Amino acid sequence: MTLFLFVLIMLLASFAAGMLGALTGLGGGVILVPVLTLYFKVDIHYAIGTSLVAVIATSSGSAAAYVREGYTNLRIGIFMEIATTIGALLGTLLILHVPGNAIAITFGCILIFTAMLTILKRNRDYHEGVTNSPIANALRLNGNYPNGNGLKAYHVANVGAGFLIMSVAGMLSSLLGIGSGAFKVLAMDNVMKLPFKVSTTTSNFMIGVTAAASSVLYFHRGYIDPILTMPVVIGVFGGAMVGARILIGSGVRLLKIIFSIAVSIIAVQMISKGIKGII
């Protein structure tokens, strides 16, 4: 494979990863890491390092649009980043003690969970009839978002449980090179009872900060290759910008189903190769 063809394929794959990551709030790492390891035979530690940098690009590309449109809850995002950053730093301490095939198997399981969470997501919002949380009131986490008929107010519940899940999300982010958006969306949507678009957009805002906390240590250990990272970041950033516009303007139910099927196929391959010790 020529260098030009390699860069072109990486740009296209990264563009798709960035767009899907922005649409679902899951981050582009769920696509990038298996693509790099399975199809380009990149060492999984380098794939994770590249993915972490790409996740920062995903967040940067979509977060600005979401904040401008009024969907992102900045106070929740900043507060929950305390938990995810602590988890990310703990995860980086474990990375040198976990073999590549174990990471691959774990990653495959996370992908299956992500696919199930995405495809089984109900159309209704869980935030209807939510009771005010004293912690949310004290921290002023409640907010509103545009729903086509002006601004709609919502309340935040179970802040403590959400904080704990965010810590786990941060650890998975640094261990697996993903934005761990599945757990962020799970915490905000199902546990904290935020509207789905608020959960997705706030997750996109958060994943960049979480990834930045661990990517510094990956760079220090030499796991970030500039030649590999450059086309990935460019593609992911462009895809994230397109994905942000699509999410704001329309529903994405069908796209999420297609995404879940693709992720499930990749997950099976990752688990299979991890068990065989190929990765």
C-alpha cells in the first residue's frame, strides 16, 4: 500500500468515525481503535494513543456547535469532568500492566455494550416528571434546551450516582482509547435523567477533556505517532463538524441502528483476535 493510499483511507475512515461519534456522543474511538488494529495492523497501544488525540478533535469539532445552539449543559460537563479526569489518570497507571489481548477483549465487550445501549435506546426522554435533586439545585445544574417550540426546562437527578459512573468512564477512556461516551450518555440520560440531546451534546463536550488528561501520558510514553495521527485528526475533525450539523437538524434513529450493527461486527472480531492472541 502506497503512502498516498494509506493517508486517503485513513482520512475516509476517520471522517466516518468523527461523524458517528458526534451524532451519538460516543466518541470516534469505538471505530478508530478496531480499524487501526484489525485492518492496519497497528499496535493497540499506538492505536489507543492515536484515538485519544482524535477524540479531542471530535470534541473540538462538535462541542462548539452544540454550545452555540444551547444544547450542552456546561455546568454538568465541567463538574463531571472532575470524576472522568480522576478515572483517566487511574487508568493510565494500569495500562503498562495489562496485556494487549486483554485490552482487545475488554474493548470488544465495551463495543457490544455500546451497541446494545444505542440500539435499545427508547425514543422517549427519561427526564419527564423528574424531581429536583438537592445537589443539582445547590450546584445549579438544572437547565433548558431548544426543542422546536422554544426552550424546555429540565431537572437533574441522582448526581452522586452519575459522578461514580463518570469515574468509571474516565478509566475506560484512558485504558481503551475511547471517549467512553456510552457510559457518559448512560450516566446522564438514564441515571441523571437528562434529555437525550442534552446527554449526547454534553458527552461530546466532555470526551475531549477526558482524553486530553490521558493523551499527555501516552505521548510521554511514545505511543502517539505524528505520521499516523495527522490524517486521523483531520478526518475526525471534519466528520465531527458534519455530524454536529446533522444532529441539530434531524433525528438519527436509523443511523444509530446501522452504527450499532457495524460496531457489533467489529466487536466480535476484536474479541476473537484477542482470545487467539493475534492482537
